[in-house]
Amino acid sequence: MIFRQLFDSTSGTYSYLLASRAGGEALLVDPVLEQMPAYLQLLDELGVRLVHALDTHTHADHVTALGALRDATQCTTVMGAYSQADCVNQLLSDDETLNVDGIELRALYTPGHTNESFSYWIGGAEPAVLTGDVLLIRGTGRTDFQGGDAGASWDSITQRLFPLGDQTLVYPGHDYKGWTRSTIGEERRFNPRLAGRSREEYIEIMAALNLPDPTMMDIAVPANLACGQPPGGL
């Protein structure tokens, strides 16, 4: 399988390109608008055709490339069932599977960072999960806006993601330390917000973060509800 992890340094965002083979069909998860040239170059160089562009949730720190990719490649735009973005072509329900040229991508409803966040599980010999902003490497996504809820975050991580198995690879939507991947087992044992904590302790930790709003929040959220394009652009 072709698997490429791409990085936007401005927002600390990871995007993921998956394809089963050169010359086949591909999907791209959490694309950033400013990285469009890199995506199009990689699609061309690998000789793959983009059929789906997906977001894990409505991002607040960057503008999505969903709409731009649809314009450029005629791909289908996809989000989870509870997204308020009415510009997407397809909404995935919890446990619904998207099959692309032999790649099986299962949608997992994992609210907490936002109330409409989904993770995407990848089946195969080396299972992995794209966790968006719900579970990060040695951290978790903030829960203080866009319908976020610390209790829901704890439940999503411990009841939906941890049961995927300790060997499942974890690919987050962000990292700010240069870490690229983890495993469910590592996060269960070493994540300082989760390991040895109770649900009540986790809620207290998240409530005490007092983080500033993302600098692009007022721009990114309305733009992303329109798939990253201005009104009338779709």
C-alpha cells in the first residue's frame, strides 16, 4: 500500500495520502489548502487518481483543501455524519466502511475535540487509525470549543480507540514536537493525560489547560463549513 504522511508546518497539521498501488485510486485525509501544489504533484508523480478527500472534523487552525481538491480532481468530499458542512458530497455514519481500490477505511465516531469528530481505521496486515485531533502522540486534542467535551473525549479514546488493540498504529492530525506516529499500546501506557488517570482526573486536566483560541479560528471555521471555498465557489 502507498501511504504518505504530509506536513503543514504553519498549523502543525498532518495529512495522509493512501492508495493500494501505483496507477490506482487514492484518498487524502485532512488536506490543508496551502499544500495543494504538493498534493497535486504527489498524485501526478505516483500516478494515482484521487477519488475521496476526507476531513476528520471541522478544523479551526487551518483552511481545508476539500473544495479545491474536488475542483482539481473531481474527487468526492467526505466527512462524518454529524458535520455541519453542507458542501460535502458524502457523510459517513459510525462504523461505515469506505472501500477504495482494496483499501478499507472504517469511520469511527470519536467526539470530544469537537462534537462531530471522526477517526478513520485502516484495515490490513498492519492496522492503523487516523485519529484527527482526538488522540495525539502523548497528548489529546483540546476540548474547549466547537462542542468539545472532555468526558466525551475520554470515552472516545478509551472505548473506541483503545479497543482497536495495542499494535494498532496511531497517526494523529497534529504534532508539534516532530513525532510522526505512535501505537495504541504506547498511548495507553505513556500518554500523560491518560495513563493511570481516571475519567474525572482527565476532565480536570482538560479544564485547567486555559489555551488561547487558534489564531485562524474566526477565518478557518466558517471557511471549512464551505469546504474551504468562498460562498458560491462550489
